[in-house]
Amino acid sequence: MAEKRITGHFDDAWLQVDKTDDPGFFVRFLDASRVRSLAFARQNPAMAFAHLALEPGLSVLDCGCGTGDILAIIAGLIAPGEACGGELSDTMLQEARRRVAAGGVTEAANLHFQSMDVQALPFPDQSFDRVLASQLLVHVPDPRGALQEMCRVTKSNGRVAIADMDWDSLLIGCGNKELGRRFTQLFADGVRNGLVVREYAGWLRAKGFSNVQIVPQPMVFESWTFVRDWIVAPALPAFVANGSMTAAEASALVEELSNRNENGQFFAASTLYTVTGQRG
Ligand SMILES: C[S@@+](CC[C@H](N)C(=O)[O-])C[C@H]1O[C@@H](n2cnc3c(N)ncnc32)[C@H](O)[C@@H]1O
């Protein structure tokens, strides 16, 4: 049987970036969707990473580090402490290493990337001071097992920080309320663990972590082009194919959102939550 062709960025595509028709899609997706947060982190690292209480000498593991841009900033803040980026995808690992090399260092003295699965981390217990995962656990088959692995490799007094979108918080302005809601709910349900962010605080407390904090960050998608290219267009064909929407409804949705944009009425938003906890 022919292998299922996965081209969107939801469903299980993030688990198999290297096997998709166009792995570069996922690198471009991260670049397009992280522009603002990356610029903010570069300009205001103290604010962007306040929840991590970073200081020179600490060690940091970023699980599912993608293109490694955030970890590269962190590496500068914790040097000479070790910054390790873990990835399942060779495409991402190559891209992360290429970016570090383009900055003039092949792998910076305190920054390196290695192949790993967050659900079975290749490290002994209590290896890192900070263990991060951003927009990763919504995709993995066993998010609680992954979180337990992250807790396991965190040192005593160290912190875990997990950031994810609650995909049920995706909102779009649409005159046809039912169609707009149907799209956002289908999208949320198309992400494997689209609502799992609601569980992290409880899971951390159950592991005995203290100072568990939940910080919401509203995200407004100002650009219709971004929402069209990275959220609506990759998702609609799947909804039409599985009968959740007719082709006419899909076209009507795109047309309406496009018209709203031309009239200055485009609105789309969602909420990212960062959950942190400290190991006793
Ligand atoms: C949505 S991206 C997030 C990347 C980065 N953390 C960010 O926020 O920009 C998810 C990343 O996790 C990687 N990934 C997927 N499953 C993984 C697993 N089981 N273990 C480690 N990384 C994984 C993917 O290859 C992808 O690069």
C-alpha cells in the first residue's frame, strides 16, 4: 500500500518531518511562525526567559528544538553551561547545525544538537538544570510519558518548562459563525493532543514538582497571508477529503476571510501557555 502522503503541519506530520513530501515546509513554517517571538527573545532576553531564571553555568536541554534559534540565544546566556538541542528529525538537526555554522562556529563550544526522542531521553537521571519543550508535546503519541522523561532528567531544584498552544483557543472572525467554529474545532481536533496543555500543571504536581506556574500568552495573527498559508490552506483539503466540510464550504470560508482582510476586518488569535515547575 502506498505510504500516506502528509503535507500539512498538523495531524501527525510533525512526528515524521523527514518522511513528508517536503521536509523544508516545516523549516519554513517555523521561520514564518516564530518571527515575532524570536525577535522579542533577541531584543529582550531577560523578559523572554524570565520564567527559566537562566544564569551562566546552568545546563539546558531543549527537546524538539526545531531550527535551534531559541536555544542559540539561551546558549549565549548560560555559557559556559551546556546547551543541548534534541530532535527526532534529521532535517531539523541539519538546519540547526547549519545555522550555528553560518554564525561562524561549527558547533559553539557550549551548544550542540543531537538526535533523540523526547519519550525516551538518552540521558541519566538529573542531567540538566533546565529542560524545555516548546510546541512539541501536542504532537507526540505519549505526552505524559514525555513529560515524565523531561522531569527525570531534570536536576534537583532544576526547572521544567513546557509551552504549547491550547488549540481550542483558535478563533477566527467569520460571518458564518457555524462554519468558522467548525473550521477551528476541526483544526484543534486535527492536532493529536490539541488540548493537552490543560494537563501539564497537574502532571507536574503529581511528579512532586513545586512552584508550578501557568503563564498564558495571547497571540493575535495579524496577517491573513500567514493564516491562509500556514493554517487554513494546509488543513482544508483534509477536512474536505474526510467529509467534514464540502469543497463549496471550504471555498466560501477562504473567500470570506480574504474579503474580510481586504475590508480591514480580518481577525484570528489563539493562546499559548507556558507551564513551569521546579523539582524538589
Ligand atoms: C512544532 S515544532 C517546534 C520546534 C521548536 N520547539 C519551536 O517551538 O520552534 C516540533 C519539533 O519537534 C520535533 N519532534 C517531533 N517529535 C519528536 C520527538 N518524539 N522527540 C523529539 N523531537 C520531536 C519535530 O521534528 C519538530 O522539529
